[in-house]
Amino acid sequence: MRTQSTVIDSIAYVSPPSVWTSEYIEKKLGPLYERLRLPEGRLELMTGIRERRFWDHAIRPSEASAEAGREALKRSGIPADEIEVCIHCSVSRDMLEPASASFAHRLMGLSPETQVFDVSNACLGFLNSLTILSAMIDSGQVRSGIVVSGENGRPLLERTIQLLLEGDFNRKTIKPYFANLTIGAGAVAAVVCHESMSPSGHRLLGGACLADTTNNDLCQGDSNAEGLGYEMQTDSEEMLHAGVNLAKRTWASFKGELNWRNETADRVVCHQVGSAHQKLLFETLGLDTDRDYSTFAEYGNTGSAALPLTLAKAAEDGFIKKGDQVGLLGIGSGLNCLMLGVEW
């Protein structure tokens, strides 16, 4: 797929204030670690995740999304009342109905003429939303919009700790819950528009996507039957290899679609899972890790916010500069892979 006239006008993120280190989580799991004789430091050693961030109080995903959205609008030259589409795309949501986007829309003070809806696709929601919005802009339906994501993994992490402390687990049966301990929180938003509204904007070039739904059972999450919160189980090892294999095929399609070579990508931003994923992905794709910008060590896995938040930080830190060709390599449970190119 190719995009024609769509640019990212501004991007902004919100970093929650409370830091939970991997050491702190292991201390909470102390009785389990002692019973199973698990070595301290195991969580950080296996994932490369030193810490993750959470809000200090109960917060709706739309509140976090709207905070990032207001900051993105502040940085944009497009007034809030000219935003024609608002897409909320996080895994976390306020409730089943109405759409979380309706709450974020109200909190951002957008126009009543704005189209408002949610997009849900695990950790790929933000990239999917960019493609939907760019198609709307390229077709002439609208000229501008905003994509927002607010992820709060604290309820999942707290529920997982509770389950692991109360259950009769062994070293084998705790494995499906391990990925939950890497989850963090964060929010991000991007104002997207027609190039005529932002001549110096960051041009979306297009990309490629592939699905491997034969592996849709490798990571599954839902509200539990007792209504006591969200629970998730992941076959982390199988997910790693199946995901990287899918990424390899998608990367080949992506390069063919945009006429790129591996050397074309000045910078690469991936979905943030952990050190094992980063290492295997870059080895498999034949990419230089010097071109990668990562945030998993300090944020963990923040779902759909992970990749765009990392992109925003990379630009803020000067790692991505004007004119750079940037590859956005997204993957989510399902399995689905979407890669987009951006000329910064």
C-alpha cells in the first residue's frame, strides 16, 4: 500500500509518574519466588526491562489519551475545531460501550462535526489507525484527524501478581503469565493531515501488512468469568518465533512496496517487547541495531502506545532528524504485522 498526501503534523506522549522496577515486582512476588526457588533479578535479566511506569491513581484510558492529544494539538498548527476525525486505538478501553473515543473527544474539546470511533487490534491499533486516517485524507473525505492511545497495564499486572500468589503454580505453569509482568503504561497522540496543511510535516510513505491467524491462540486476554479484572496468558517463546517469522515475510513485502533496501532505513522503531525480541528481530531482518531506538528498558510493553511513544521520544531526543527514512515495524497478537515508512 502507498500513501499519497498524508503527513504526521505533530506527535506527543505522556509518561506516567510512578515507576515500578522489575526488582519491586519481584519483591511483591517474594513468597512465590521463595517457594519455587526462583533467582532474584530473573525478570530484568530475561527481558531487559528495568522498570515500567504507571499512574498513581485510577485513570480511564480516554483520560490518558486526551492528555496526550491536548499536547499534540498544542504542538500542531491545526486548531482543535478543524480536527475532522478522532480515533482511539488502545487495547485498554473505558468500557464496552460507548467508544472510548467519545470520552477522549469530549476531553479534548473537539468539534461536534468530528467523526469519532475506536480501532482495536492489540498492539497494532495505532499503526492501523494511521493507515485508516491516511486513506481518508488521500481520498479527499477529510483533511485532518487525530489518533490517540492511552494504555494502563496496572490492573493486569496487579491481577497477575494476585493470581500468582494465590495459586498453586510451579515453574512450568507460571510461564503463560510471565509476559504480563512486562506490561507498563503510557499515552501518545498524533495529529495527521493533508500535506497542504503542514508542508514541513513528516510524510507517510505507505507500507505492507501480513496476518498469520493460525497463531491467534498464542496470546489471549479477556475479562475473567468472575468479573474480577482482566487476565491474559501468553506462550512467550512460541509468540517470539512466530512473530519474528511473520515480521521477516512482512519486511520483504514492505521493501518491495516502497522500493527500499535494508540500508534505506536511517532509523528503525519497533514494537517494544523486550531484549530477546529486539535481538532476534534485528538478526533475522539483517538490520543494524545502531539504527534502532528502544524504550522497553524504562517503559516495558505499553501495548498500542509502545511504538508511537518510542517514535515520539526518538524525535524528541534528536535520534530521528529531518529527512530521515524511518521504518515503523509493528506486530501484535493475532498474529498481525504492519510496517510503515515515514520520511521525517
